[in-house]
Amino acid sequence: MSTSSQGSSNRNSNSRTSLKPSPNLKSKPTQRRNTTTTATSAAPKDHTTVPGRVRVAVRLRPRNAEESVADADFADCVELQPELKRLKLRKNNWDGETYEFDEVLTEFASQKRVYEVVARPVVESVLDGYNGTIMAYGQTGTGKTYTLGRLGEEDTAARGIMVRAMEDIFANVSLETDSVSVSYLQLYMETIQDLLDPANDNIAIAEDPKTGDVSLPGATLVEIRDQQSFIELLSLGEAHRFAANTKMNTESSRSHAILMVHVKRSVKGRDASHSSENGNHPHMVKSLKPLIVRKAKLVIVDLAGSERIDKSGSEGHMLEEAKSINLSLSALGKCINSLAENSAHVPIRDSKLTRLLRDSFGARTSLVITIGPSPRHRAETASTIMFGQRAMKVENMIKLKEEFDYKSLSRRLDIELDKLIMEHERQQKAFEDEIERLATEAHHRISEAERNYADSLEKERSKYQKDYMESIKKLEEKFVMNQRKNEDSRIKSSSEVIPGVSAEEMADLKKMLQKETLLRKAAEGETNNWKIQVAELKQSEASAKSEISKLHKMLEDEAHQKEKLEGEIAILQSQLLQLSLEADETRRHLDGGGFDKEVGGRDSLTSQIKHQQQVSGNGAKPSIAKLFEQVGLQKILSLLESEDADVRIHAVKVVANLAAEETNQGKIVEAGGLTSLLTLLKTTEDETIHRVAAGAIANLAMNESNQELIMAQGGISLLSMTAANADDPQTLRMVAGAIANLCGNDKLQTELRGEGGIKALLGMVRCRHPDVHAQVARGIANFAKCESRASSQGIKSGRSFLIEDGALSWIVQNANNEASSIRRHIELALCHLAQHEANARDMIKGGALWELVRISRECSRDDIKTLAHRTLASSPAFQAEMRRLRLSH
């Protein structure tokens, strides 16, 4: 077999192990040899700790040239049934024992197939922030190193798990924000040696007396940037690994090889970009929260093969090597047995191998056991198979490792502060120039208006004064003339007594008097017109003065606006400084051991501060509640309409946290929060916003009045559309939870079905994630319960909507699901559907009767078991079919 290798560095590795009986490790109940439960091991992203089981695959090596000759007349000692995931170990030609594994790989399985079923789930888990371990165990010469460490330089199809795992890691990380580092070690004769630095041949294991964490301070850690560098490091390590020629294997590994890959990924800010120094900055500060860094470790262990001395022919120093290998493998087997049996004591100190692998079963773990077909080695093959069976019983709790990147936040704050200062200076200069320009322009306009007004006023005054004097002069002349005429009239009137004055002359005098009176009235009217014109001139003068006052007021408003902007900039600078100080204080607190455990699941600085307050016991209010009190719900909801995607994400997270408390739900709905959340589902394409908004809607949908509002505003259609476009299991889980809550309302059954709620639930089962299936099952159970109640009250008749929409086949398929959260809801749904006789015929045809009988016999919950028994006994159709099939319940 070929050996495996890795790279060098000038940094130290800190490997943590936990192969010990802790709360993170559980043992499954003892099973019969031929039955093994298969568990899924997807890593959810919204939980810091998830359960998992060691997954075991068995791989059969084809016969080699020696076995083809020596065992030509004998059949293989094993028979594989890959489609059933079973292996049969023959005792003789007619008897054998059957074992089940998570995967069974024949001698024809390709290296790619082995990687896909054994290693890829672990690598994906490491990329999500969980530690992962891949081990190969088996008799010497069965293909462990070929499976793990083959470089594939001559044939790319022959690449092993190490090379393919690194290819996947490089394909999913960003070299700008992420880092990948490797260490490569071997355990030889109970000494830990560095394959990248052969001079470093006795590395000590350090243990923390408080936490029990294990590290290798002296190991070389190399940061690599591309696949070619990694292959070169593997080749370097392979050259330094111990190997020997034995009767069992021409290149037998004499040491355990351990490859450690450390992956550091930035969760937030991967695509964030800053504007240039001289560019416009549309928002003062986009996000002042630190980046969340996920650190995970992938450990690939190529265990040396176990061997029998009489078969391998080892002598002298090789004999001592074989003894050391067998002793360390025996110690590993004892630890596996103790973990499988949930023993109070796990003998991890019996060997350096078990001390090094202390945390291998506290991570996402896959074990591939390699066996040969030769009947001469049946005992060794049986021992390997039993090791794999025991390993399958080990359960563990896998933790997500996250931390805040405060150094990056500090750098970002410095950059943002410098940009804000420069932007403020530019705006200040532009503002001052604009004020000066406006003041100059206003001064010129005022001066010109004053000059024009004075000139026009003087002209009008002169004109009116001239006209007035002329009118006065004419009036005086007319007055004098009238006086004269009046004198003449009096003289003539006196001629009536004076001889010589005729009557005609008296008539003329009267006409002249009347004409004079009319002329006087016309002069008075003209004088009034001139007075009106003078008043209009005065009014235009007052209007000009008012315009001048408005211009002065505009200048004063501009000055006030300038002072307000300067005040806001000063406040922002103060907040930035305060946040920087809080970040430094938090970093010092973290460095000093302020946290007893890692904080995960919330990627915000607010949650971090909240956790610190709870640990310190100072009794401060949670940050979300304090934010609610200080800012106000209406302002928080207004941020949901922000153009900045980052602001919208944080705002919807705050609303979701508030909606988780029943006391806040009524306030959120009254303030229009429900409408805003539904609008987000319709208008945005960001899946993070979809996930958090759907979770908030699910919380609000727990209230009956809110359920009717959701339906009235087209909530089912929006949730269905979100589910159809989503790929993230957590988004689908939130949407399914919201629809499941709506399914529990008796009044909304027909409307919910009419708007596609049931089909949306069934469409989400395309996601294989058990949490999504659990929410779908809960929604179906709620809907079936409401239908059963409506049928018993005579409100509904005919077949169930669930059966009409095709849900029965999925219900029957998952009635005996391994996940209790899915199985319990499906069993309840079957019982509720069976209570209505109109559904009996379809259920019998769809195979539901068999599941009802099983539930009435084997269900772990007595209430469901009793309900199934009572339902079967009360249904004539079920009773008739059971008599025909000769079934009892």
C-alpha cells in the first residue's frame, strides 16, 4: 500500500480531543448482530450542538496474485450484498453470519464512490464549522493507505480521500478571507513524529488540567493556498513515513499516519466591499458588527494494519514494531468498546494513539474498515468486522466552533472612521462653499432689488407728484373760473329786478352752474383714483420688504441645518469610539477566559454582549429588549424597508427575536409588523431574510387571530412561493413550521387548502432534512385533526383534503420513520384520518391499514396506541378487511 503525507509551517497546531465519556458522547442500546440503525448526519447551521453517530463503511479488497493461486479452489470468506448494505461472513459453505453497515463497497467500487459515501459528508460538515474525522482500520495489506492516501499522480481516478477532500475544501473556501493549514504526523513505536520535519521526532502531548483539552505545541502547521502545494507536502511526508516488506504486504506501514487540516472561514462580510477613499459613501456605517469566524478541523487517520506474527513473519526490530502497532490498536478497540457500552471509564491513557484521538469521536466521524476475501484470514476479517459493528454504536454530540474576529472589526472601524472624517471634511467644505455662494447671491439680489425698488418708487413718486400738481393747478383754475362765473351769475340774477336782464340769460347761468358742479365731481373722482394708485405703490413696497425678509430667513435656516449636521456627525463619531472601546473590552474579556463555552447560533455583537451580561450576573436587561425600549417598535419596523440589505437583515432578526415572546406579538401586529414581514417574502430574494422572516411569521401564527390576518393578507401564497424557491433546509423548516401552525385552525381548512397550503407542505419533502420532514408531519397531523373534528360535528363530509391532494402515500411511507418527531405526528395523522369512514377505502388501498395495525401493537406512546386500537375497532370497513386478511389488533 502507498503512504500519505502533508505540509510544513512555522506555526504550532492546537488539536483538541475528546475521546472520553462526556455529555458529548452517548451509547446506543445493544442491538442484535444482524440489525443496525442507519442515522443521517447532516449539520444544521442554526445549532451549535447536534447529535451524530459514527458512520461505518466496509470495503472489500480484490484478490491479489498470491491469493488467486493459493485460494483458487476456495470461495471468498465474505459475501457482499451492497444493495441491502449487508455482509455475510461464511463459516463454511452452508452457514454464515450477516452484518449490516452504513455502506458496503465491493472490490469494484471506484475511489470516487468511496469518497462520496465515506468522506464527502464529513468534509461538508467541516466546511460548515464542525470538526470531522475519517479513519481507516483493517488487517495489514487490505488497502487502507490506498483508500486514504493515494496521490493519483499517474492515474487521477486513483486519488485517495486525502487528495479529494482537499480539492473539495479549496473549491468551497475564499483565499481572500479564509485560510487552510495542515499538519502531518506519524505515531511510531509510541513516539509522535513530524513527517514534515523529520528532526522533530518526539512531540509531546500537552493537556489542559482544567478543560482536559489536548494539543501538540511542537507540531508543524503549514498554511497552503492551492492543491499542488498540498500534494507536494503529502509527497514529502510519504517519503518520511516508516514502511517495511512483510509476508503479508510488500509495503506495510509501520506507523499510524495522522493528517490534520485546519479550516478557518469567515461567515459574514465575505462579499463586503468598501468604497474608495475619494468616492461617495452613501451610508455612514453599513455594519459595525464583527465578522464571525468558524474554525473546524478535519482529521484523517491511516491506522497501521493489525497483523499476526506467525503470518507476517516479522522478526527483530520489525517484531517490536508489530507489537507496538497491535498494542495501540488494542487500546483503541478497548476505548471503542467502553464508548459503545456507555461505560463510566474510558481507558484513553493506555496509548498515545487514543490520547491523540481523544476528540475524534466528538466530531463528525466516518470509519472505513478494509477486509480481504481470502478464507485463510477469516479470523482477522471477523475481528475487523466486529470492530466496525462496535464503532457503529457510538453516538456523539458535535459542536459548532465560532468566534468573533475583533481584529478585523477594529481594522474596519478604523477604515470607516477615516472615511467618515474625510467625507465630513469634504461635506463641510462643500457646505461652507454653498453657504458662501448663497449668501453672495442673496446679497446681490437684495441690493439689486433695493436699487430697482428705489428707482421705480422715485419715478412713480415724481410722476404722481407732477400729475397731482397739474391736477391741483387745473382744479384751482377751474375753481377761479367757477367763482368768476358764479359772480357773474349773481350779477345776472340780480338783473331780474334790474331792468335789461332777460329770462334766457338766467337759464344760461343755471346751465353753467350745473356744468360746474359736474366738473367738480369729476375732479374729486380723479383725485380718489390718484390716492388709490399711491396706496398700491405702498403695498408693492411692503411686498418687496417681505421678500427680503424671506431671503434672510432662508439664510438663517441654512445656518441651523449646518449646525444640526455638525452635531449629528459629532454624535456618530462618539458612537464609533464607544463601540470600538466596547469591542476592545470584549476582546480582553475573551482573552481572559470570560466565556465558559463558545457562543454560536447568533451572528451579532448584540447577542455577544447579552451573553457576557448573563455570565457576569450584573442583572442588565437583554440587548433586544433594551433596543425595543430605546428605539421603539415603529422605527425598527421602518428599517425593514431600508435599501441596504445588511440593515434589512439585522432589522428582521430583531423583529424575529421580539416575535418569539408572546407579550410582543400583539404590538408587532398592531404596528404593521406582520404586513411588513409578508412584504419581505414577496419583494426580496435574499434567503437569509426569507428564513428569518418565515420564522417570525411562524411565531406570530401561533395566535388564532394572527392566523386569520395571515390568511387575509395572502400569507399562504407567499409562504408557498418562498418554499418553492428555497433550497436551504432551515428556510424550508421555518416555512413549514408557519404553515403547520395555520393547519391547526378549524376555520381556515378550506381556504388554506384552496390557496395551495397542503401542496406546499408536500412539496417541501423534496428536502431530505429530518427537521423539515418533522414540520411537514406536524402540519399534516394538525390538518387531519381539524378535519376529523369537523367530520364528527357534521360540518364536513366526503374524503379528506389530504387524500385528495396525494398526501396519503407520503404518510404511509414515513409512518415508521426512525426519527421520533416525524413518526409521532404521522401516527397521529393516520389515526385521525381513519376516524372518518369516507377515508377507509383509500387508506386500505394505499396500505395505511397495515400501519394502523402496527401502531396499535407496537407504538411506544400508549395514547396513540389506544387511539389506533379504538379506531380500528369502530370502523366496519377496516374490520371487514382485517377479517379478510386474517389480521388481529
